[in-house]
Amino acid sequence: MSGLMLGLLDGYTGGRWGELAGQTPAEYDALRQATAVFEPLKEVDGRLLKSGADVTDRVTPGFGPGARRPRRIKRNARTKSPAGERWVQLAPTLAMMYELLLATRPAGSSIVFTSLQGKPWYRSNFRQRFWRPAWDGVDADNSASKRHVPAILPGFTFHEGRHTHSTWLTEDGIVEVARRARLGHKMKGMGRVYDHVTPEMERQILEALEDRFVTSVLAPLDDAEQEKLLTWVPVIRVTIDKARSEAEILAAKVVGVDLRSQIAPTGRANQNRPGGKSAS
């Protein structure tokens, strides 16, 4: 589930690799259902740094009050720019999934997304072992191969998930100041002074993302695929069942409207008869 969640957060938060791969349980606010982006995971000279501390070989790196953070590499703890320091709220269903993942982490774990050995991911290792096979497939051009897995979107990169997120927000009519704040970009020109993100803007973002996620499960997946996903992530069953029910009700209403439109009112039907009156 760890890889699935990391991939989903890529598209549904627009976070950079280090911002997501370096997440710790302590950086999640369950009340706000938001992740903190202040000290991303950095790779410097082959070493992984979090909060200025070298976590390359640690299975459960600690970042508590007693953790030592070498001053000489403290500069590597910063986000890309001051605007990059932010809280990113998760859509409701994704928040449930993320909280389930946090609950399954071994006691003492400090990094949410780790390898099977419990260590933080190197970007290149994750890309080659998991990301590329997922998108490019395995022996994708050879359907007879025992290892054959069809491609989904060949060449799609992790950073393009960030581009996708921005594009979704634009399609959904989210104003620029809210888009930039979520992605960790500063506003340009006078907008930096006069434009501010409001709770209503944040609500619109979460509503749009939730709709996209639910639609992505209902629309392209057949019943067997949906059930497989629900087996992996049972916490989203209530959301999906509710969406299915609403879709069925909507479909019934559409059918009802269509049928009624084909039945002319009695008076109008009579007018079309010879003499313009009812035969009765």
C-alpha cells in the first residue's frame, strides 16, 4: 500500500519527490487532514538528509527533541523556496487511506514511505524498481511473455504528477492564488500583496479532488478491479458505495426525464389529432 499511496499523493497533492518521500508521521495533522512540507528529504553526494540529519542507513531515523542535526548540513533541510513551506490538505478519502497507512507503520518508524527494509527511498531506486515498471509495463510489447504487464502511460515521470495536479486545478476552476499556494509557488506581481487563500477556496480544491478520485475508481475500473482495490484499501468502501448509490439514483432520474420528454401532455396530443379534439 505504501507505493500506491505515494503514487496517489503525487497526483493529488502535486508535491515534489522530496516533499512526499520524506514525510514523517509527525508531519501529519489528523485534525486538518494535512501534511506539513517544511523539511523535505534531500539527496546530497549519495546521502539522504532529513531535517539536516543523515538518514541514509537508518531503518527508524529519529527526529525527536534529542535528535542531533549537524549544523554543517542544516542548509540542506530547506524547501526549494520560502513559498514551498506549507500545509497541504488531503481529499477526504485519500486522508482515510493515508491514516490507514500510518497505522500500519512499524512502531518507531519515522519515515512513512520506505523500502521493504524500512529505509528511506533513493529516487533512482524507486523509479527503476517500481515507478517505471508501473507506467511503462514489463515486456509490454510481448503479450506472450510470462512477465507481461501492459503499459499505462509510457514515459510518465514522477514530476509530471505535479504538472497533472496543477492542470486538474485549472480545469476545475481553482483561482491562481490557491493553485500556487498548494504547489508551493509564490504569486507574481501585485497578487503577492492583494490575493489571499480563503477557506472557501480550500474547500473547492478538496471537493474537486475528491470528485476526481471517486470518478477514477468508478469510471475506468470494472467490478472485479473495484473489488480488488477495496480489498487492498477497505476504508474507502463506504465512499465508493455511496458514490455508486448516487450514480444509480442520478441515472434513474435521467431515464425518467428522458421518458417523460417522449410523452406529450394530453392537451398537446389532442391538438395534433384531426379536428384538434380528443376522439373520446
